[in-house]
Amino acid sequence: MKQLQQEIKEFTEQRGWTGNRDPRNLAISISLEASELLEHFQWSPSDETVAANRDEIAEEAADVFIYLLQFADVLNIDLLDAARAKIEKNEKRFPIG
């Protein structure tokens, strides 16, 4: 994950796109890209949408992921640790049976 974050950082630096690399702008970008992903599913059954638009859906999911990785990098959040901690918290909050 750290390697991919570094590749994304280099990509944006090489293009001079570092000016908007702050938590606020990245959070907004995550939300906007997630909305673009959701747009594919508006007004149509999920299976039909995926069958007809799989490549575009994958691109939007990748956009969300890339912005999330940038967001985590800027805030020094280890997403794997954060996800594991959240799962552990949810296991306590929602125990089985």
C-alpha cells in the first residue's frame, strides 16, 4: 500500500498537481468520485449496470481508492491498521448471537 501511495504521490508531483493535496480537498474529491460511482447504479438494476458498465465502474472505484490513499497519506493514517481496528470495534459492538 505504501508503494502505491508513493507512486501516486510521484505521479501528482510530476504533473504539478500538489496544490490541492490537503485533507479538505481530498475528502471532497473522495465524495465526488463516490458519487460518480453511484451514478452508474441510479435507476437500473445492479446486475445490468455492472454487466453494461464494468470498465467505467472499475475506473470510478479506482478514483475513489486513489483519492482515499492520498487522503490517508496526507494524514499519516495506516488504512490497514485503521480497517483492522474498525473491524475489531464492530465485533464488540455487534457480537454474534
